[in-house]
Amino acid sequence: MTVNLRGSLLVLVVLAGGFVAPIAHAQDAEVASAPAAAPQRVTFDEAMRRALARNPSVELAQQEIRRSQALVEQVRAAWLPALNAGAAYGRLDSDRVFGDRVLQNADSFNASLSASIPLVTPRAWVASARADEGVGLARLTHAEARRQLALATARAFLAVVAQQRILESAERALTAARAHEEFSRARLAGDVGNRIDAVRAAQERARDETRVQNQRIALVRAQEALGVLLGESGPIDAAEIVLPAAPELGAALGDTEARRSDIRAARERTEIARRASRDSYADYLPTLSAAGQVFYQTPATPTVPTTGWQVQLVLSLPLYDGGYRYGRAHEREVLEAEARTSLDAALRQARSEVRVAFEAMRRTDEALGHARETAALAHESLDLTTQAYRAGARSNIEVIDAQRQALDAETELAIAEDAARQARVELLVASGRFPSE
């Protein structure tokens, strides 16, 4: 009765849907149900290359390098010569006369060409040096953006590989469940089995069908995430992965300070802060510049001939500015101390990451061995239980329990494989060996 009631409800829902949905949507439903094209499959190295070449974060870091170079050009202009040209025309309502003498003509024109040449500009030289150092820091920031992107891409790639493994395990479990369901139905049809065994087998098959669909959704999400990181407009599938060899702990700790881009950037910031504090003396030095001008004036005046030139040397020595320079010097000292503290903290954190990653790699490799043993034993148990069930020595529920245990063991094996790969990648990243420059 329950089965008939559910069937009737299903028929009513289908009929109602047929009346509500427009017939014109039938073709759209067929297109929507069509299988999607298989995503492009790339290797690990190809994924790294595409991500580092196409991802917007790396492009933005590259643009920051160009901006730093533009700032160098702006700062450098403060101690380079400047050349300016000017012209002026004036018109009065009439000549200004005194008796029979014209004091000022109604029309006048003046043109000049002036040059300013900084000769001694310590503060501008120091600012230019800081701007040059900013370009180097921007390059290190670009390298750090590459490192972070490579780590995110590697994790996304490994996530796709892990979802592939889990999906394969779910599909194998579904195949076994279907075979068990068919055998249970055959026993029931031959009056050898019973209906509860057939129902249990069908229930397990339906459960595995649901799991397979859920894993396919998870795989699509992982592929889409990888595609976004690679700068693609669609999902990307992962091929087999071969990771570089992991370093020993001592070598990894030694490489951390020399290879990691974030550590090199922190060290460069500390050095820039030290130089800025050291060069505070430039604020107290005089500046010397030369200014020259050639001009044309018509009509000439008693004080301004028709043509002429003039040259000036201008010396400026700051004597008192209300303590502004002292405040700047103190601020630079504080910034240097902060940079040193940040560098020490970054070094401690980096070494801690290396130790944690190395220990995680060692533990996950050991756990992976146990997971492989568990999976092998679970499959052997499933084979033995299935054989015994077919011989009438085991019950249906024992077969289902063995199937679930085998699936769980395979899933745990896929998770253990992913954890081992993730730990190896994290050790390579923590030691500065990934990505390669």
C-alpha cells in the first residue's frame, strides 16, 4: 500500500508539472540534461605556469613594480635641471605719456627662457635613493604574491586530485552495490533468498548512488576553483601529480631565510628603514641651485632692455623649523625598530612553519601507509564476506557492512594521500623551494 501511494503521488506531481511548465521549455530541459563537456586536463607544472602567467594577483603585483618605477622618475626630477619658457602680451587703452615722453606703451610683449639647475640637493638625493629601494621592495612583493598564488594553486590542484580519488572510490562501491543488488534479486526470484535482503541491497545501492552524485558535485566545484586560479573561463581537471623531492629538516631551515620571498622582503624593509634613519642628517644640510634666464622685451624700458640674460646662485640653509626635522628623525628610528621586530617575528614564524610542515609530512606519510593497509584489508574482508554470502555462510547485512567499511577505508586512503601531498607542498613552500624562481 505504501509503495502504491508513493507511486500515485509521483504521478500527480509529474502530471501537475506537465500542465504548469510551458511546452516551449522542453528543448531547454533536454539541453540542460545533456552531459557537459569534459574539462581540460592539465599537469601540475602546467597549472603552475598558467596561474603565474594569468592570475590577476600576479599582474597587480607586476603593476606595482611599474608604479614604483614611475615614482622613481618623479622623485628624480627634484635634482635634475628644469627648463621653462614663457611669454606675455599686454594691451592698455592708450600710451602713458608725461609731457612729450612715452612712459609706457599701450602694447608690450615679453618672452623668456629660464633654466633651473640644482647643484647640491642632499634631501632630494636621499629621497631618490629611497625610491630606488622601493622598486626592489616591489619586486620582492611580486615574488611573495607569486609564492602565495603558487601555494593556493597547488592546494586547489591537490583538492581536485583528492576529489577524483574519492569519486573513484564511491563509483567502485556503487558497482559493488549494484552487483550485490542483482544477486539478491536473483536469489529472491529463485525462491532462495528473501525480500528483506533484496530491499537492503537496493537501499545500499541507492545510498551509493547519492554519494556518487554528491562527490561529482564536489569535484566540479574543485575544478571550477582551479580554473579561476588559472585564469580560465571554465573548469580545469588535474592530471597525475609528481611533486619535487622534499628537503631534510636541516636543509629546509637553512633555505628558509635565503629563499623565502616574504623573509627577503621583510629584510629589505628593515634595511630601507635603517638607511632612512641613517640619512636623517640630510635634512640639516644646505641646498645650492643655479638659475638662468634669457629674455626678449618690446618695447624696451629704462630698466629692461630689448634682449638680455641673468644668472643666479641660490643657497638655502635651514636653521629652525619648529622641531619638524627632529620629529622626522625620531619617527624613522621608530620605524626601523618596528621593521627589525617584524623581521624577527617573520623568521620565527617561518622556522616554525618548516618544523610543523616537516613533522606533518613525516606523520602523514606514516598514516598513509596504515591507510593503505586498512584499505587492502577492507577489500579482502569484502571479498571474503561476499564469497561466504554467496555460499550461504554469511548474511546480507554482513555484506553491506563490509561494503561500507571498504568504502570508508578507500575514502580515508584518499584523504590520507591528499594530506601527505599537502604536507609535502607546505614544506616546499615553507622552505622557499616552491615555486622555483
